Amino acid sequence: MNIQEAAQQLLEAEHTKAPIAPLTTTYKEISAQQAYHVQLAGIKEKVKNGATVKGLKIGLTSKAMQDMLNVHTPDYGFILNTMIYGEEEAIAADSFLQPKVEFEIAFVFKKALSGAGATVEDVIDAVDYVVPAVEIIDSRIADWKIKFEDTVADNGSSAGAILGSQRTKLAEIEDITAIPMTVTKNGEWMDEATSAAVLGNPLNAVVWLAQALDEYGISIEPGMFVLAGALSKAVPFTAGDRFEADFGVLGKVSTNFAKEVMMK
């Protein structure tokens, strides 16, 4: 397959807001490794045009999502500076194609983390603090008709991130597998979950990421953050919607969506 051609198709779909057919249909032979090369080609193009990498996201950390795509592994994508929004920022809903929101725990790093032999202890040593987060996901593939290779190539279907303001040290968290989360939409209860939904322990997800990145010679660098994976299902939104997620000891994070386009 043509890696650059596929990457350009996804970039064009994002720019024009016109989704494309699944890459798994256009390039029937596409492998997971080729899909990651498509992802990297797209990120390199954006960086060449002035964007900077600020973090990474881990997707497909729940059994339900893995079963849906018939895979048994998570995936990842990059978060660029152009994708980061503030909690009080009214985000233009129409700047996306077919977006949804997810609610996650984000780890912010003070040390580099890399290597196929990375462990939970290595993650704990490298993390500076934890914050609650919202991830905006989107698909440049029409109607979300994706297979694993489609979402990988499409930068893990990532589109944005909102980080909460409360910073919590790992040492202050009694049990990171038992952090409760309650989500409201427009002031009404919508969903709840615990952090164990993320591979049994969100730290396991970060270990997986460090090991997976090693294949491509990529490290998690100091100052970067990692969205460790959704605690519950992704939820579509429209202009006017407001969400708030309460993560107990980690504090709250909120986001709201507006109608008018705001320049990023």
C-alpha cells in the first residue's frame, strides 16, 4: 500500500470535514504495522507545518471496545498542541466530523519513559502527577465504520483533550484501581465507572504504551501527558452540550461545546 497516500487522504478528510471510506476497504491488505506508519506520516506532516506533540492517548483499553473491533490489544495516538482546549473554552462542535467524548485519567511525566521492558515501577517513577481529563474522539472514516487498522491509521481516532486543573501525586492516591467517576451531561447524571475499567489498572495501560512505542523508537518525554483510556463508553455530543466528570480524589474536569467556529 501507499503509506503517504493514505495519510494524505486522512489529512484531507480532517481538513475538509468530508469523511472517507475505510482504509481497510481501500487498502484491503493493510496491516497494523502499516496503519501505525500511516499514523506517523500524518503526525510528521502536521509537525512539519508547525504543530508540536504534547501527549499521547491510549485507546481500546476496555474489553467491550476490543470485542467490538475483534482485537485483543489497545492502540495509541498522538495529542498535538492544536488539539488541546481549556476547561472554560467553548469548543466549536462543528470543527469536528462525527465527534464523541470520553472521560479518562491523564498521567503527566517528569522523566522520560521508554523501552520494551518498561514496568509499573518505571511508570510510577516517571510520573509527576495525575489529572482528570476529557478526550474528544472523532473519525475521519465515514459513519465510524472502522476496523482496528482504520482507527490506528487515523491517529487512534483522536481529536482533542481537556485536562483538569487539580494535580494529584500518585503517592496521594490510596488505590489507583478504585478511583470512582461520575459524569453529568447538561447537569443530569449520565454515567459512572471506576478506574479498574482501564485494563484493570490505568498504570498497566501506560506500561503497554511505553512497550508499544519502543517498536517505533518513540519515548514518552518529560512534560508530556498520557490519556490512559476511557473509563466508560464514548458519548456523542452536539453544540450546547456541557459535560462534567467527577473523579473523587482526583477532582473534576468539565467541557462545553458551542455552535460558532473558533480558530485554533
